[in-house]
Amino acid sequence: MNIIPYIFSTIIILNVLLALAIIFLERRDASSTWAWLMVLLFIPVAGFFLYLVFGRRLSHKEIFIWDKKSRLGLLTAVQDQLRAIKDRSLRVQHEDIVQYEDLIYMHLKNNDALLTQDNEVEVFTDGQKKFHALLEDIEGATDHVHLLYYIVRDDQLGERLAEVLIRKAQEDVEVKLLYDDMGSRSLSRKFIKKIEEAGGMVESFFPPLIPKLNMKINYRNHRKLAIIDGEIGYIGGFNIGDEYLGFNKRFGYWRDTHLRVKGGAVHNMQTRFILDWNQASRKDIHYHERYYQSEGQGDVAMQIVSSGPDSEWEQIKHGYIKMILSAKDYIYIQTPYFIPDDSLLDALRIAVLSGVDVRIMIPKMPDHPFVYWATFSNIGDMLNAGATVYVYQKGFLHAKSIVVDGNIASVGTANIDVRSFRLNFEVNAFLYHPDIAHELADRFHEDIIDSTELTYKLYKKRSLWIRFKEAIARLLSPIL
């Protein structure tokens, strides 16, 4: 008796049932549903197990819990600002902010992103300068050092950081280091142990319950935050590793964007860190005034906005879209990946077709080839619409920044891709200040010198093989 036809029929029936299960589980998102059905078509049955690991949604229950005292104070301040915007009585340092009250309101209403207007901001685009400043600030810490990074490597930069953290812990400074379990999967136990033995605390975000089997591997804490004594905060794209100093021969010079902040925005960065820490650790941080010491002498208005798969709204993406639709003059975007969903792609198309000068800068080399092919597929749409695209040649471009009309900007951890919008835990600073916006625009113009323009004519000359790879990558882009 030939059993092969029966096995074949069983696989087909099982695949159909699994496809129906995916359709039911992914019913809110048609593009993601089709992408997973493609996986199931090409990898029968096994594709469903890939879905369980990489596609399963997080539980909708709240995973970040904050104690009542601090939560009450935050919500009271948020409600006060919401009322002020509604009543047209919000006091602003610069009148230019008023035209973006709808964006500010959206972040307040849906993300509890308090607007602070007393911030001093320093922009870093070079890893050597950023880490020199960070390590110097940590050296000067007297109360606490809170660090959250997606990637922490046990290399030269990692060792320099560990030495400083160990020294501060031995001085009875509270040291807490939180890293993403997937992003820092190569981090050695020895590295962690020596910080803990000195009195510091180290935790990983979403570690596996069973070693080497992490069912939450697809949900990554991509945030990068550093808070020193509650007075100084860092936010942006640099992780902890030698490549971010330009020491990796494959990537060469590493171009990123990071902010050093003093002022009320540090309070919001601190709260974000504490929420993430309390999710990861059994030893919660409880509210204390010493964590909120920052008193800014500046005039930069900012909101610290978070998003993640636990959120009902894709808050950072929505912020990007509001910025784009507000543009009258120009939009400058720097991103290592350009894989927007239809809503953001449409917003950019509308801006271009409305006469807005849309410029997008991407790196010349991929750090993830499949994602890079999807990027070039989407870039073609923007070129066709009339956008200007630059390919950064000096090294690797990892910056995640948007500047609009020399008035507002966003710098943080979120890339222009579906993963950042839906799957990763991200955090961005939205800045309402012409000086900072112009500085970031100037950095963009400086980077043009180290870039080549990708024209639509050049783009059309791609080989059939490259176009095929781009087409497949684009089909699967909702789940990359």
C-alpha cells in the first residue's frame, strides 16, 4: 500500500487548517496575514511554528506597571497640559510651537508624553564623542547610573563601560544595566558577573524561560537610554560596541545620531527606564524624589514618546505621519532601513506631490541584506513620486532622525520600518525648537557631501536578479 498520497493529503489539509488559524489570529492586519500565508505556502506546517515564535502577538495585558504615587503625579500633569491646549492657554517658550499643538496633544493623550520646555540639548553624530561624554558623565555620578541598551558587547568599549560601572558601584553609586536578551545574545556571563560582584545590578529584557528557546524573540527592546543622577539623559541610536566607534572593518565609520539632555525631559526618560526595569527585574525600582533631580536651564521643548507591541497605537509612527503632513517646505529623513507601511508611504507621497522637498538618506551597505532589499524596493516608489534619495558612502548610516521645515525634529531609536512600528519597544524624542531642527538639518547637508544621489534613471538600471530579491523582500516586509 502506497502511503505517500495519504501523507501528502494530510499535509495539505493540515496546512489549510493552519492557514485558517493564521487568518483568524492576524485578522487585524491584512498585509501581515498575507506575508505569513506566503511563509506557510513555501514552508508547509513548519511555517506555522515560525509564526508561533516570530508572529504571535503579545498579550494585551499591561506589562509595564508603575506605582500609584508617580503615576498619579504624571497623569495630573498630562491632564493639565491637555486642558491648556484645549483652552488655548498652553504657555510656550517659542511661538513656533503653537502650530504643532495637535502633535503635542496626540502624544499627551495617547502616550502620557509630557511636554517639557526647559531642556538643554547637545547633538552627537560621532561615536567617539558620544561615548567620551557618556563615560565622563558616569564618572561624575554620585547617586545612580541607569543604562538601557539593545546591544551591549563584551569588547573594548564594553570593557571600558564595565570598568567605570564597577568603580561607581564600589563607591556605593546605584548601578543598573538593562539589555535586550536577543540584541545582546553574545554578552558573556563573565561580563555580567563582575559588575554584579561590585554591587551593580544587571538584567535582561524578555529572557527565555528555557535556555535557547525564547518564544518572545520577535519582541525586542530596541531602546537606548542612559540616565545619570536623574540630571543627565542620553537618547538616540548608538549601542554599546566597538562598531559604534568605527572599529569594525566591514562598516567603517559609523554615522549615528544621539542626544545628551538636561532638563525636564530627563524625568520622562527616567520613568521609561524604570518601567522597563520593573518589567525585567524581580527587584522593582520604587518612586523616589532622588530619581527626578533635573532642572534645566535651556529652552528646548521636548516630548519623550514610547511605542511597542504592548501599545494599542503605533505612537511613534503616528508622530512621524503628523510631522510629515505638517510640512510646508522640506522633510529630511535619515534611516538605515526604509520599509514604511502604506499609511506612512502615502503621507510621504502626498508631501512630495504637494511640492514639499522630501529627501531621504540611506546607507550604501546592508547590515541585514533581506531588510536592505526591501528598503530599495520602497525607495523606488519615492523616487518615482519625485523625492530625492541619497546613499551614504562614508561608512554605515544608522541615524534615525526626521527634520521638518527647520522647526521640529525627531531623534531616537525607531527606524522607518514595520518592525520598529509594531514589534520593537522604541523611544524617540520629539523636539520643538528651530535651533535644534536647523542643527540637524545642517548635519544632513554635511552628510550629503559623503553621499551619492540615487536618481530614478540609475534605479531603473537594477538587474533582474536584484529586482527579484527586492520583490520577495517586499512581500515579506510586514514580518521582517
